[in-house]
Amino acid sequence: MNFFRGVMGGQAAGPQPSGAETIQKLCDRVASSTLLEDRRDAVRALKSLSKKYRMEVGTQAMDHLINILQTDRSDSEIVGYALDTLYNIICNDEEEEQDAVTPLPASGKNKNVSMPDENAQKQADDLGALFTEKFIQDPEHITLLLTLLEEFDFHVRWPGVKLLTALLKSQGVQLQGIILVSPMGVSRLMDLLADSREVIRNDGLLLLQQLTKGNAAIQKIVAFENAFERLLDIITEEGSSDGGIVVEDCLLLLLNLLKNNSSNQNFFKEGSYIQRMTPWFEVGDDNSGWSAQKVTNLHLMLQLVRVMVSPVNSPGATASCQKCMFQCGLLQQLCTILMATGVPADILTETINTVSEVIRGSQVNQDFFASVNAPSNPPRPAIVVLLMSMVNERQPFVLRCAVLYCFQCFLYKNQKGQGEIVATLLPSTIDANSISAGQLLCGGLFSADSLSNWCAAVALAHALQDNLTQKEQLLRVQLATSLGKPPVSLLQQCTNILSQGDKIVRRGSKVQTRVGLLMLLCTWISNCPIAVTHFLHNQDNVPFLTAQISENLGEDERLVQGLCALLLGICIYYNDNSLENCTKEKLKQLIEKRIGKENFVEKLGFITKHELYSRAALKPQPVFPSPEQMLFDHEFTKLVKELEGVITKAVHKSSEEDKKEEEVKKTLEQHDNIVTQYKELIREQDAQIQELKEQVVSMTAQNEQMQTTVTQQLSQIQQHKDQYNILKLKLGKENQSQSISQGDSSQVNGLQTEELSQLREEVEELRKQHALLQTQLGEKDALIDTLTSAAQTAEGPAAGLDNTELLQELDALKSRVESQSSEINQLKTEKQELLKRAEAGSSDTVPTSDASLDASKMADLESTLAAQTSETEKLKESWAELEQKLDSVTSTVAILQTEKAKLQTEVQESRKEQDDLLMLLADQDQKIHALKKKLKDLGEPVEDEEEDDIDATDQTSDEDEDED
């Protein structure tokens, strides 16, 4: 113990041992001491020296410390000291770095020599990487560390978390691989978020941040360990955007889990976690005095929203998240921040970018954004307020870029919004008392600020993107240049800025302005022959373009030359030859004489070879380091990629090839017209067939209803039969008792005589009714036979099936009526038997001793006969109902025969018309194949015949349906 007092206590007499010697002695004591207290004191001493003598402790004591973790796990204090010591020698924190660069004292002299910060950082990083590699050489060390994290003791768990975090910072990829294959490795680390001690939970967040960097597999495991629920709970507990550094750590971890991970993004959306983000963006009226931490938190929250709707995600997932954000009110909250006052500039910029991506390509969200008004007097649309910031040169550059991105996203795949923007420029919709989006764009397009020129030109180009209608509408826009001069069109004014030599051209002589105007013109006239004609109608435009392309200008002007070549190439490719002086052939001859085809193609290639072109083509958001580098637009790069090849081919084509191509186009147009007419005819026939099918369905439903009614009647007949059988049994028993009894009475004989007369009358009535029913039944049979023969001769194979079913049901009804007739005959037979028995009873004159008993039996017989009579009446009513149903079926069959006859006639006529059309189509196909073969022989590309095959397939399927 005197040794430890010498190390930990004051100075002892005699020469002092060096640091390396002291550490060596401590390591020997750790390895050889049998008492736990001695080993604990030695490890504590190593911990105190580990910062100052980082190299020596790391090289000599690491193995001993790892052995302590394995053998002395039962003592939390020594394990905590060992973990702290390992953390000190591996971590590259600033305090350790400062101590690590301090040289060892020589001969007891403590000399501090300061070293450059750069060398200190390098030395600290090298040491940390060296000791980390040594520690993770055996993966069991990491498994041991993960096991120690299960200990609840604070002195073990907290140092273990810090050590594992330091290891991940130094060698993250290797550690991620070891933890990934470790059983329950990620789950043990996730348990740290549930620790009630905030310091461990917070350091656990830092550990998970390092663990999830760049590893999609670990990100998925962490997400499915309920990380989203836990992190959102922590953010809510800590006060959301008003929280501290813990909220920031949670948001950073969420970003790691969601960014570029489609599986986790889908899990986040399906778990309804997007709805829990809405309260984060609730801001009050007083937005002054935002703390730096709140700004950071809200900035990360906005980035989290952008991750879910990023344009790089799959379109389906992005659309689903956009829909969810609108439904839960998140978009409304973002628009509230957008229009609020006192919001910091960087938060406002990021909010604009976030709103941009939430509405991009979503019609519902775009319509909602168009309806948002700024809280001004009078209220102005949010789009107008944002455009005022974009064309204001005093606004920050990043804010103006964000507004441009927002405007582009608002118009992306939004033809309705494009029409509304262009409409604000048309003479019929201009309101002199208010500022519109179109007026702001025109003002920015012709202002003295080159950045405003570029932004306005790109914004206006997006209002025309893939919208032929708006390109033609924009040709109607007239501008008043100055007093006393007639108004000029917007297209004319744009070309004047490029070609005329007045003050306007000096303002627009900057490369940025000219590039913006050329991009606008290329977007405007591409795929719009009418706009090309208007552009070529100005005789100064073509000479200006050829002069710009043919000149040998400097490096800065090469891009302008390339854009001029692109504009001239568009005039050739989309030229409809409506102007005699500017046909395709004359423009190509002009290029060949004044520029040269090869030189023209070379200048056209200057666009894609520009260093800023590839940067703009990466993503839709305009992000530029400085205003001077703001030259290309993302959508314009797509247009260049699409047109560069076809323009090159168009310039090299000869006049004969152009003529042949025009002839082929005309022939194809004629063919398209014929095919269109044929398709329309087929659609009409399909509609007629569909109507007939619906009629058949309705008739089938009626048939089923009638069948149900017949089934109900059969059940009633069965009930009558059951009741009759019961009566029959009762009468049999009474007859037996009557034959056994003896004696008679004059009163009883009188009663029997009256009953017999009544029975005879009823039997006669039943006979008459039976004869009448037989006659009616014969008439119905004859009518059914007539209908059957008529249906067999008049119906085709398609309608015969329906009539056959109806006739089968009529036969079934007939059989049922016959069964009812047989039942009536059976009843008549039973009645006759009863009469015979009654007559036999009246002739019997044997006296009886119990006259009252016979009288009661006769009374019972009377009641039985009365019940039988009532049942017979019910059977008569049932027969009448069946007769009515049979009549309705007969009328239905007659209607079906008429309808089917009409249908057969129409089908025959349709087949004749289709045969004629097929003959015409076959002739046209032969002509088309011959023309395409000629084109192939001439070396021209020919479009796929897939559409023709599809049309032929549709034709065949429609014919099959008609035959059916």
C-alpha cells in the first residue's frame, strides 16, 4: 500500500519513477494481485493516468483491462474503472486530445511543449484508431461489452455506453458488422432508450446515431424495435421544438433511420407517425426571440418532412406521404409558418423548400397552396408574395432560390396552375388595381438585375413546360414598351433583348440574363410549330442567331453560342414550312453556308459539356454556391438531352429525305384518321352490345324472380298435401269405429242423408271445375308448343340459349299444373269413396244402444268434410295464381322473341359494315407496310408497329364479342 500512497499521494524522497515505469508496475499489480481491493486500486490508478499517458496505458494495460472485464464482472466498481480507462485511451475528445499531445516528463521534469493543432488532431486520431483496431481484433470483446450493457448499475452501464460510442466513431463499419451478427446486439442497445436515468438515455441516443450511419440493415432492425414510437415520445416529453439538445439528438437519429431507406419510410407512414409530426409546427403570433436551439430543432424537423417527400423517393411512396400530410393538416401548418411574421430567415427558407416538395406533383396539395393568402390588407395570394421576394434583389440569395423552387414545384405536372399563371398575363384578365404573378414575372424578366432576369425566365418557362395550349396562349401577351409606341408581343420583346442594340441589350448583355432568355425561348417554341412561325416571322432573329453561332467568342460566351444553336435547331425540327423564306431546307442551307454543319453540331455540344450542366441535371432543387453559377435549370437539362440528338439528325438530312418523310407523315396521318373512325365505330357497337347485355341481365333477373314465386307456390301445395293426408287418416279411423258400432236412429239417418246430398253437390262442382281446368290447360299447352316452334325457327345461336331456358321453365310449370290436376283427381276419388261409405252406412239398419255416440261421430265427420271443402277452395285459388303466372311467362316470351329478332337483324348489319371496314383496313395496312419498307431502305428510323398490333388485337376481340 505504500507503493500506492507514493503514486497517489505526495512526493517521496529519492528519484521519482517515470510514467512508463509507473504504468508497468500498476499493470503487474493488476495481473498478479490476488486481492480484489489491490486490483481495484491498481485499475483506479491506471484510470487517473490514462489521459496524461494515453499511449503507455493503451499499449501496456489494454489486455489486463479486458481480462478484468472478463474475470471481475461481479464487482461493478472495478468494471466501471476498467471501462473508463478504455474509454480514455480510445476516445478522441478535445480534452483527451490536449492531454495526449503532452510529452512524457523526463527525469522528473515536467515540460509542456505545445504542438500545432493540426498535428495534435492527427496524433489523437491515429491513437484512437490504433487502440480501436487492437480492441476489436477479437469480436468477443464487443460481445462482452454488449453483455455488460445489460447491467443496470450506473457505474457499469454509462461507461460501457461511452466506450462503445467511441469505438463506433473510430471504426464504425467494422463495429456495425460485429454488432449486426451478435445475438440480440441491436435489441440490447435499444433498451438504453427506456432507461429512467436521462444521462444514459441521452448517451444511448448518441450511440444509436453512430450505429445507424450508412447501414440500412441496422436501420431496419432499429426501426422495427419500436424506435419511432420511443423517439417521438421523447421529443414530446422534452417539449418538441422548444426542447433542448435531446430533441436534436432524437431528430438526428430519425433522419439516419429514414433517409434513403424506403422500407423505414413506408413503416413510418403506415404507423401513422406522420400525423404525430403536425404539432411540431404550431407557432404562435409572437415569433420574436427564437433561441438557437429552437432554430436547430425546427430546421431538423423540416428536413425530416422533406426526407418523406423527397423527389428521389419512388413516386408512389412520395404521393402517399403527400396525401397523408394534407389530410392530417401538416401542410396547413407549414403554410402558416410560411406566412407568419418574425420567423428567422433560415427557418423561412427551409420551410419554403419543405412546402415545395410537399406540393410537388400533387394536384390536391397544389390546389390548396394556390388558395393560401398572406395576412395582408388586402389579402394577397401566397404565390404573389413569394414571387415579390424572388424578383427583389435585396432579398438573400438562398431565399430567392427557395422561392423559385417552390414556384417550380407548384407548376410541376399542374396544367391547371400553369393556365392560371399564363392567364394573369393575358389582356382580358389583367387587373390594374392588383399585382399578379404574371406582372411580377414580366417585371423580373426585364429588370436591371441579371439574377431576377434568370429566375423570372426559368419560372415562366415552367409555366409552359409540356403544355402546348399555354405556349400558344402566351403568344397573345402584349407589352407596352414606352409611351407613343405600339405594344409588342412578349416573344418579340424577348428576342429584341437578345438582338437589338439599344439600352435593353446592354442590360441583358450579361451571360446570366442571355442564358435565361434563351432557355425560355427554347422551352417556349419546342414542340409548338405556331410559336416557331411567330419567332421566324421576325426577320432579324435568324441572322442574329447565325451571327452568334459563327463568331469565335471567349470561354464565357460558348454557352450562349450553344443555346443559340439549340434555338436554331428547334426552329428547323419543329418547322411546318408555313413561311416560304424560312422553310426547313432554307434554314439548313443557311447553316451549311454561314456556319457549317460540323461547326454547328460542335457549338450545340457546348451545352452538355459545360461544368454546371451536370450539376443541374442531378436534382430538381436549384442549389448554387453563388449567384454567378446559377445558369442551368433541371427541367431544361432534360429538354436538351431530348433534343440534341434529333436536331443533329435533322440538320444532316437532305431535302429529298425531308420530302419523303413528309409524305410518310401525311400517309400516316390519313391512316390514323381511318383508324380513328374505325375505333369510333367499334366503340358505338360496343355500347350497343353493352345495352343488349344489360337487357338480357334484366330479363334474367325477372326470370329468377318468377322462379322464386313458383318455388313458394310449390311449398304451399306441399303444405296442402300434408293437411290432406292428416284428414285422410282421421276419416279412416272414424270409418273403422263406424263399422264396429251397431244400431241407428232416425235422426242420425236424417243427418247422413243431408250430408250425402251436400257431398254429391260438391263432387259435381269439383268435376265441372276439373273439366274447365283441363280445357284451359290444353289451350296453354297449344300456346307453349306454338311459342317453342317459333322461337326455334326465329332465334340465332346466341338468343336460343335464353329462350330454351324460358321454355324449360314453362315445361316445369306445365308439369306442376299437371301434378296439381292429378292431386285434384285424387281428391275426387277420395270423395267418391267417402260417398260410397256414407251410402253403405245409411242402408245398414242394425239398431244401436248408444245413439248419442253415433251423433257425435257424425258431427266429427261433418267438420272434417267442411275442412276438406275449405282446402279444396284454397287449391282453387292456388290454381288461379298459377294460371296468372303462366300468362305472364307467356307474355315475357313473346317480348323476348321480338327483342331477339331485332338484335339478330342489327348484328347482321354490323357484321356487314365490319367486313367492309376490314377490307379497307387491310388495303391501308398494305400501303403502310410498303411505305415503311421504303423508309427502311432509305435508312430512316421507323416507329414500332406495336400500336397497330394492339389495334388489330382490339378489332379481333371486338369481332369475337359480336359473334358471341
